[in-house]
Amino acid sequence: QVQLVESGGGLVQPGGSLTLSCEASGFSPDYYAIGWFRQAPGKEREGVSCINRSDGSTYYADSVKGRFTISSDNVRNTVYLQMNSLKPEDTAVYYCATDLRLERLLPGPQYSGYYNQIGYWGQGTQVTVSS
């Protein structure tokens, strides 16, 4: 049984940094991609970033490019999201997810129609950016 557990959320001031972790267990190497998503109150779920753990390819939403970095420790089966220069509009519950199909995990409005088909989600971690 695939399990994803997020951690690292919290309260941070604008301009600050946080690193989220997504620890994965119980899946085969077929689940080679993991994505980060976020959902703010009253808003649609948004794809933030995705990593192909087999070749290291990374993908980012335009709203976070240059500020967020996704990385993977394949020994620990953990994916990280380093978030710098945080803004109040980054406030949301952040989720990691995995699926057999990479395109379901890619960030960008053109892929959002796939998100309700994603196989496995973590429980989420709250990130609040406020002074």
C-alpha cells in the first residue's frame, strides 16, 4: 500500500524559507514521479512542482519558478520542496502525490484536468506566510 507523509509546514514571515518533506513507502519503482500540489481556501488545487526520480527531471509552476526547488533522496524515498522568498499568496495546504502516469502530476493549468485521477495523496501540511 502506497503511503505518502508530508512534514515541514508552519508559519513563516514573507521573504522567509521553508522546506517540506514527502516520505514515501510501499510502492514499486513504477511510481517514479512525485508531485507537490497546494490548495488555498476557496481556490482550486494547484500543481506546484514535480520530479521524475528516475532521471532527475524537474517541473515547476510559473508562480514558483526561481523560488522553489524540488529534489529527491532516492535512498530515503523522500522528496523535498525547498521554498524561498515566500509570499502571502503561497499560503495553502501543501500535498505530495504519486501516480503511475507522469502527466497527471505535472504543474500547469493544462494538466489540472488530470489531478482528480491521481492515485495516491498525502494528508497535507499547512504553510502560512504572514507577518
